[in-house]
Amino acid sequence: MRTRQVTLPIEAIIDLLKSLDAQTREEIFEEVFIECDTSAISIEEADALKTAMNEYELGETISWKSSL
């Protein structure tokens, strides 16, 4: 795949994202930010996941809503 560098003001990118419907924005964010890792998790990662799930189940997490 051929790539090239393009310079855009961040405001233009933000305006573009705001102009899109929620589903399209979600698809873009998934494509850009979510990586799929199918390797086995380490013991440390498994422990961190257990801790996070326990905190979630106890309601000890903080909700985050995008302002876009």
C-alpha cells in the first residue's frame, strides 16, 4: 500500500468527525484505534483483567462519554 504524509489542521479533522453520524464515527475510531491481538495474555494481564472486571461489577469505574 502506498502512503503519503498530509498536513491538516486538527480543527478540520474535528469538524469532519463532528459532521458524521455516530455509527460512522464509531467505525472510524474502531479502524484507527482498536488493534486485534490474538496472542495469549500474560499472568500480569490476566490479573489486571480480573481486577478491572471486579471494579466494574462493583460500580467502581468511571463512565466516559465522547463529546463528539
